[in-house]
Amino acid sequence: MTSPGGFDGALQLQAGLHLSTTSSSSTKDNPTDEMSRCEAMEPTSMPLKLLEKITNNFSEERVLGHGAYGKVYRGVHDDRGDIAVKLLHNSMQTIDDKQFIHEFDNLMMLKHPNIVRFVGYCYETQRQHIQFEGRVVFGETTYKALCFEYMPKGSLQKHLSDECNGLDWQTRYNIIKGACEGLKYLHEGFEKPFYHLDLKPDNILLDENMTPKLADFGLSKLVGEEQTRITQSPIAGTLGYMAPEYLSESKVSKKLDIFSLGVVMTKIIAGPNGQTIYAEIPYKQFLDQVQGNWRKRLQTPWSSPESLEALCQQVKRCTEIALTCMEIDRHKRPSIVDIIHDLDQTEKNIENINSYEQDPSPPLDSSSNVVEPVASAPPTTPSPPPFLTQSYIGSSTPCPRPPPKNSPVMTPPPPPPPVPRGGIMELFGTFMHRKAKISGHGQRFTYNELASATHDFSKTQKLEEGAFWTVYKGTLTLQDKQGKKQEVSVAIKKNKHGMSDEAREAFKNEIDIMSPLNHHNIIRLVGWCDKRNNLLLVYELLEDRNLEAHLYGHGAHMDAEHSSARSPGSGFVLDWRKRYNILIGIASGLEYLHTKCMKCILHRDIKPENVMLDSGFNAKLCGFGLVMQLNHAMTSRSMDNIIKSQVYMDPAYRQNVGGNRESDVYSFGVLLLEVICGVKPKLTSIDKGTKNSLVEMVRECQERDAILDAADQRLRGEFDEEIKGVLFIGLRCVETRHGDRPTIEIVLDRLVSLTAK
């Protein structure tokens, strides 16, 4: 006999469905109808008799797998297809009931192509009799089962292999992307985030098309506004996939799932031992090894060098994402939204290559009105944060395998020869310029669109004017990814020298270099135009002012009200935390340019006017008119033009030494000292040339052991030790000999470490 009981009634209320019992003879006697109902979109109650029939009375031959809470059986029906039946163990009823209803609640909410579909459930209590010590004893047995769509390819665990064997790259990538989409649905698809808490290959199931679906939500949790919690009760996750902050401090957050995702991705890309191999060799060596193995496998007689390179770059980007997800410091791990954004970009790069190979004519007359939104914190590498308030700055927990401090980002190993390193989008750009045409990779605007946006380039819209460009403020109506139109403020740079060969080459160079860049401390190139004998570049516009305006009360975007409020000696002060945050942002952007792009990018004009600040005083590098690239193996490159802001210029640079990373570090050092001291640098004449007045002043203070005398005295007090440390870093940056200057990676690391002491 079956008894519905209180728990059974609770399930009826939660599911909004009628839970069948043995008294419902019609459903009990007609298993075929029940099978039809389990295939409906909404989960249905399924009687035990049906489940026993389709699993051959829960035969061991039908077992698909088992876990801590029960076994999973394959339910086979002749006409209606198969399902997976998860039968929970009959142990302590209170604990089982709690686990059952918890997973039931979770499953009722979830409907997504990359989440395994919940099709039915069973909760029946039967009274049974047995012989005990010569007499009949009656007892109750409760059967609890959850039913899911059947996944014929089994779990991902069964398909893991190294790069040289097993699944091809496209299948592996599709599994990675699908798993990420499923996790995005959990993290972002509800009013409150939903954490899986046990993401691993065993819990990623594959259908007949190898489409991945996340499964096993017995440990999952819904979390309210406080999205990081200290849990008092242990969650029975899986060692090797659990984030270190949970193991050491029982912290639970979205970043726990991200850590697990990184481990899973590493195993998909490099095999079941991928994580172990990564722990034993340096970061760059692991990247090179994985990409090299995949390059050999992807290379075919019919693949073009360009398409091969695009696929290899996708492998590399996925590997970088996986390693970043496994950062010890959870604040350095990317969000699932940022991960998918990066994956989408690799797909677009490959599509561009394929499109060109099918139709090599450059799309000069096409004009899309879709501009992708900028990701807030793209997961390019484990980089320091743009905001001082992020708590990881104070963390002293080392990463077991961070990117090396003195190593450039890897270059692809041969064959084929390395592509121009400005991003795969630059590779695509190379195709577009084979006929000396400019196609660009942002949005291509018409001249009329930009003229209308600036009121026909009215003087009232002018922001600033230089020797080569005039910059106007404009407003454009654009569409985001969802197709929603919105008005966006932009800065439009109009070349003052027409369409000369030199101007056109500089224009093309800036587009090629800036288009692929995606970093929260780099101004974003939105688009361009090369019509009516005009060269125009469209950049995002920050409505706040540049750094010089905030330091001295003048400069770009200053109006009368702000000018009087921020004049020298006024009550307005950029406090220490704001200045420190600005320096961290500039250094982070410069580190990205030097080490995280396909080629090393030299800014060559770092100064306060070329640092824009948003309303939160977060810095974005701009002013890329003199930008140039180096191969990562190169130390310098000669050039015809030199930077115009000579007070920030490396003295060796002024003596016609080639452009190099050390020169950017010098310019950053001068800017750093200026930000801390609040004094504008000047060049002063000496017998054998010139000296930088600001650098000399700080050195003089250091020599008499009073370096804090050089700092803006309005900053003195609570943060003197940090200020002193930053000044010493600035002096290292402006050392006379190149070899004595630190790399920007070391500069950034030391700036960040000051607050960790």
C-alpha cells in the first residue's frame, strides 16, 4: 500500500501537479500514459510501478552511475524513448527527505539547453511485511526518485583525453562553450545567483550531438544580495575542483564555480592530467606546450595558414581563461559573463577568416550599426584590479603558478611563421589591406553620420586641438548586442592633414593596433571613417576630465565652475587613495600593452593629458597617435617620429635611441612622481644637455633621507609609508640606464604589494 504523507503533499504543492499514489489506479495501470507525461515540458509525478518496469526492476545491468545519494538507472521504453532515473538511497529518512526536496526545488526552477532536463519524480511509501523471529513484522519503505532526460554519450569524464588523441578541437570547444552558457544561466539568469558547487566532468553530461548539459544539483544553492558567504555546514564537493577559499575559510561565491570551471576546462583542453602538468611547469611553458600539441593536430594539408593560426589562437585563449579561472585569489578570477565574451570574440575572429577566404573582397562599403558593449573586466590575464577598494590587493596568498614577471607573452611556435601580433583581428586586417585599402575592425561610419553627431564639426563641440588632430565631442545612436538603440557620447578625432600617404599610414596603423584592444584601463576605439578626403577615428568618451585637469584645475573638458574650484592651491585635493588607484590603473593598462597583446605595444606619449578619468576616478590610457608595435622578442625599434611631450621623454630616446619598453617605463615614472608630488615637471638646461626638474627634486630629497618632503604635503599623515614606497618605485623607473629600470610588470606588482604589507 502507498501512503502520500505530509512530504508527498508538499511536493504536490511545489510542483503544482497531482502526485499519483496506488489509489490512482488509472495511472498505475497505464505506464505508457505516464511515459508520455514525463516527456512534457513540466516535470510530472511518476509511480514506482512505471519506474520498476522501465528499469527492469532497477536491474544492475541498467546502472548508469552512482554517487553519495543514490544510483542512476537507464529507463528504457519501447516506443517513447529513454530517461535516467536517479533512485535515492533509503537511509535516515529526515536527511534523505531534506536532500530530496532540496534538489527537487532546484530542478523545478531550471530550464536551459545546457542544463539537463528534469522530467519527473517519484515519492512513494509502501507498507511491507517480513518474517522476523518467527512472526510477521510490518514496516514502511520510502522510494524517492528523480527522473531526467537520458544523455546517451554519458558524462564528460568518459571522453577526456590529451591533446593528441580523442575528441577533436571543435567538439571540445563546443563542450567548453556549452558548459559556460549553462553556468551563465545559473549565475545570471535569476534574480538571485544560483551556485552549482560541484562542477566537474562527472556532472557534465553529453547528448547524442555531444551537447553538454550540467547535472547534479543536489549541492546547489540560491544566494541573496550578499553573494559571498561563510558557510557553517560543509558542502560535500569534490577535492581537486573546490576553490582554495572554501577549503581554508569555507567561503562560498560565484568564484567557487569559476575555479571549478577552470579545472574542467584545463582537463578538456589538455587531458585528465592537464591540471597536474600545469602545477609542475612554468605558466608560459604550459601555454606553449598545449598550443604546440594542438597546432600539430590541427594542421592539415587543406588548412590555410590563416585559419590554422586562428584556431591555434582560440586554443591559446581558452587555455589562458582556464588558468585565470584557477587563480588562488578569487578576486582575480573572471566572471562567467566576461569568459563568454572572450569566447565569442574567438568565434568572430575565426568567422572573419573563413568569410575572407570565401570572399576576399574588402567590405569597404558595408556599414553595420552594431557596436559591442565593452566588458567591465575582461579576463585577459591575472591582472591587478582597477579599483583600490577590491579586497584582493591586501591579499598575501601567493598564486601557485602566476604568469612570470619578466617573461613576455608567448609567441606562437612555428610552423607557420608567427602572424603579426596585434590580435587575430589584425591578422584579418592584413587581408583587408592587401589592396592598400582600410577596413578596420570597429564600426565603419559614414562621414554624414559623424558630421551630424558633431553639428557639422562645430567649434562648440571641440574638445581639444593638436598639431595633427582636432577632437570633437559627438553623440551617436548605436545598437547594443541585444539590438537596443541608445545614445552614446563619443570623441571624434579629425585629421588635419587630409589623405596624404603619411597621414593614411598613421591612420591605418592606429586602427590596426587599437581595434583588438580590450582592457578596462585602455580607451576603446569605437569606429572610423575615411570618406570625403577625411580620416576620422571614433573613441569612447569619458564625461569626466583628464588627469592634468584634476591635478591643476585646467585642461580638457574644463568649464568655468570646475576651473575655479580646482585651481592650484584650492581646497580641491585628489586624496591619496584616488591618486594611488589612478597609478594602479595606468600601470595595469601599460602592462596590458607591453605584455598581454599579440605584439608589445609602445604608447610613446604617456603624460597626464593622455589619462582620462571616469566618475569613479578610474584611469584609461588614451592619446595613441604615436603608438607603435614590437615583436615580443625585440628590445627596441627605430622610428622616424618622436614623442612631442619631451618633459616625459626618456633622455636616451631624445638621443635617437630606438623606441622600447624602458622608455614607456621612464615616462610612467615621471608621471608617477608628478601625481604624488603635485608638481609639473620641467626641462632645465645643464652643460651637457637637460635635466628633468621634478626627477632631480625627488632625488635630492632621497639623498638627504627626506623623500617625503617631495610629496604633496596635503597627502601627508596616515599613508606616509605607502607614499614613500611609491616615490621609491618612481625613482627606479627614471633611472638613467635602461637596465636599471624595472619592467612594467614588476612596477605593477610592487605598487599592488604596498597595500598588502
